[in-house]
Amino acid sequence: MIKSMGILLSFQLLGELVRLAIGWPIPGPVTGMVLLLLALWVGLVRPETVEPAADVLLKALGLLFVPVGVGLMQYGHILKKNGFSIATALLVSTVAALIVTGWTAQWFQSRRPPERENCHGNTLG
Amino acid sequence: METLWGNPLTALTITVVIYVLSLALSNQIRTPLANPILLSVVVVILILSASGVDYVTYQAGGKLLSFWLGPATVALALPLYRQLPLVLKNKAPILAAVTAGSTVAAAAAVGVGRLLGASHEVVLALIPKSVTTPIAIEIAHSIGANRELAAGFVIATGIIGAVIGPECLRLVRVTSPLAQGLAMGTASHGIGTARAIQEGPVQGSTSGLALGLGGIATTLIAPIIALLVG
């Protein structure tokens, strides 16, 4: 557990370092995630090594969101004034994103060359 | 009471206990609207308001939890790694769909918000609304948007996606499990992924993948949209 936590923190720190060193616009934790994915891919880090802390954090993800959500209490006045536009913007953009993502994926899948499909490929499309 | 709130332990304990209770309740009710995050946020805000405690005081304990959103984001590399074979087999559909979906999510939110006269502060905070909270907070920070406001939009978007996602996708004939999962993860991040898992194993895993990829795509898109918003 301690070792896996150390690895996660180290990769986050590495991500922050990249951001500070070269003015990289991507947040430290996101860069850290990509670097860890690469490290897992090339076998530098074994999945079992990061698993204990990663599992705990990902299972607790909902809890970690709560204090940030509570921060909304400071913005009651903004929400009251912009309530309708916010609700409409969130609803419309979520539906649009669902449809565009779904259709794009399906369109690309259906256009895949037949020789690369395996015998069960059609059940996916 | 005042001396109790002065100790970060109070805010931390209340948050954890409320979350555990909310989780138990949402497992009982089993409707996407009874979302444990939404329930916890509402109950904690009610408790703070009733006790006359402000957000800054609460954050002394709250930040002990939000700190871990950074390492949790790094930890997303593990589920991503586990989906690598599926990902490599479907590189083109995945990349195209997640990029298109992330762009549309941010652009539509900004467009509709502006059209309906939302304030500049609100419009900026709408940009990262479809990505998972830790990434959204980082994006909000980097484009100069209000972090708490952005996080609130993220949570609201997640709940909307979890409630209407699968029905909406069936309505527009998105039948491929891979496409369904990608759509849920791209449009409504972790909260949508929780719902996608109930739809099936392919939907759940590809939604988790889209959650990570959509976060990266939006990180790259957000500064451009922020520039356009001005």
C-alpha cells in the first residue's frame, strides 16, 4: 500500500515537474497519469505494484468529490441569477456529446475494412 | 460548536459519515437521481448553513480529502492500462469519437450558455464540465475559470448523463456496446461510468477509458475554446 501510494505521488510530482520545467499546459496529475500508463506499458511499473493505492483511491473517488461540490455553496447568487441558462447548457451539451460520441464510434466501426474483422466482429458493430 | 469546527477533524468526519450514509441510501433506492455525491453535497451544505459555518472553515477539513484527487487522477492509468488490448484494436473509433464528443460537449455548453446570456464567469466554468472532477479542476485553474463552479457543473453533468444516457443512446440507435460506453464516459465522466457499468462489461470498461481520454482531449481543447470565449 505504502509503495503504491509512493508511486502514484511520484508520478504526480513528475507531472508537476514537467509542467513547471517546460511550461506544459497540461495539469500535473494528467501528465502523471499518461507517464504512469507509459511506465505500465513498457513494464517499468507492474500493475500489481500500483494496484493497492489505486484501487482505494478509485473506489473513494465519489467521496473525494464531495468537498469540491460543497464549494458550490459560495456561488448561490451566481446559480440563482444564471439558473436557467446553466441548466439548459448542461442538458443540451450532455445530450449532444452522448449522440456525437456514440454516432462517431459506430460510424467508424461500421467502416472498418472487413478483412480486419474477426468472425464475431459483426456482433460489435 | 465553534471550537469543534475549528478542528479540521469535524469537517472531515461529517463529510465521510454523510458520504457513507448517502452511499447506503443510494444503494437502497437505486435510482440514478439518488446519487451519493449529490446527496452528500446537499446534506453537508445544509449542515454548514444550519450551523452558520462558512466554506473556508469547512475547507480546513475538506481539503484533506480533495488533495487526493491528484493521486486519484494518476491512478486512472491502471484501468486505462487494463483496457489496452481493446483500445489498440479500436484505436480509430475511440480516438475520433472521444475527440469529437469532448469538443461538442465543451462547445455546446459554451454556445448555449452564451446564447442564453449566462455571465462570462459561468461560461468559462462550463468548458470542462464533461471531464472527471480532478481534471476539470486542473483545467479550470489553467484557463482562469472558477474551480468550485466548474466542479459543480461537472457533478451536475455526471448526474444528467447517468440519468438519461442509456435511454438517450437507445433512442438515437447507438447499439454498439463500445459506442455506448465511450459516449457515457465522454459525456458524463465517472458518474456516467458508474451507470455504464450497470449496462454491461464492455460499456463499463470503455466508459472508464473515455473518461481518461476525454480528460486529456478536453485539456488540449479547453485553452482554445477559452480563447474563443475571450
